[in-house]
Amino acid sequence: MGVEQTSDGYVGHSMYSSTHLEPHHLERFPWLEPHAIPGRLPGEDKSLVLLADAKPDGLSTHASIRALALPRVVDAEETRFRPASRLEALLRLAPSTLLQLPHACATPDGLGRLGEMVETLPTFWLDLGRDMERIPERAAELLREVTP
């Protein structure tokens, strides 16, 4: 599933190193523009960015999972986080996880393992505001809050 349970908790493994960005998002991250590959189909406005090319010093291959953040873009200046219910987390995570990783999750225990992780970890809504510069700071604050 891209997630492994160890005696120390959950570990997430990197599965993708690319993203598709709409032009207005690409403008917000000018350091990615030289690495953007424009869409080839008519009407395809998103560009593909291979993040490994944009960050040659390397991307993390794995990380300890200490909380589940459910991101959503909101019409507010500030980014904030607030508790999410376990049901909200499962309803938000299950569809994308099952569709993007069917080989790992379309097993009898796939959804059960996801449910166990949701039951074990703290869950939060991460409401992403317009002030892009503050998003990393707020994410770090969330991690400090859940780290013993």
C-alpha cells in the first residue's frame, strides 16, 4: 500500500515523483517552471513536472507517518489545521487509495489495514489558504503537535 507498519509505527514509502500542475499553480512555483513538460493533447493545460529533475539532491524515499492530514484548498488567507473524525479520514483516504493502488488495496485486508491506520493515528483537516509561504510552517507546527 506504500505504507508499512513497524514496531515504531507506520512508515510511508515514496511511490510517485511527478505532478501535474495547472498554469496558475506553476506560476506560484517558479523554480519548477524549467522542469515543466507541457501537455501534448489539445485542451490539456496541465504540465508534467518530474520532481526528481527539479530536486537533484534527492527526494525522500520513506518517512515516518505520525498523523494523517486531509488537505483541501479553502478561500482563506491563512492555512490552518483542525481535528478530523476517523470517519472523515477514512472516507477521504479510501477512494483515492483504492483507485491509485488497486494491487495493494484490492485485497481482503487492504481496506482493513487502511482502517487500522486511521484508527491509530491522529487525523486532521489541513485547510490550505492563499498564503503559500506559510504552508510549510503550519505543516511543521502540526508535526510538532503530534510528536511526543
